[in-house]
Amino acid sequence: MSEEMVMLTLEEKLAADSDGVFKTQLVEQLQTALVENRRTMDAGVPPAEFARLNKLVTALEAAQTVVDGVWGRLHSPQG
């Protein structure tokens, strides 16, 4: 139930973000985390840690796509 509340709040914030400032900040935070995790992977980590970080990188990339897509859907002329 708590996760639903968080997602609802995030969706509400994206819906209220007509100028895209919140979306941009959120995507930049995700990008920063993505870069940091890729650097850690590039520095060399044990295989199990690499696998974990690789899954995290994939999730962060997906999160960026979702944020952009949801914001776009909420602010499209047909939305």
C-alpha cells in the first residue's frame, strides 16, 4: 500500500509539473545515480557485485524512460 502511495504522489507531482522542471530534476537525479554506478562497475568489482550493479543500472535507465513517458502522457495535447 505504501508503494502505491509513493507512485501516486510521484504521478501527482508529474501531473502538476506543467513546465517540466520537476521531471528534469528527477531525470537528472536518476542520471547521476546511473553514472555513479557505471563508474563503480568500470573500476572493477567482484562478479556478484557487477551483476547487482548491472541490474541497478538497467532499473535506473527504465526509470528515466518511465518518468519521461508518464510526464509526456500527462502533458500531451490529447492527455
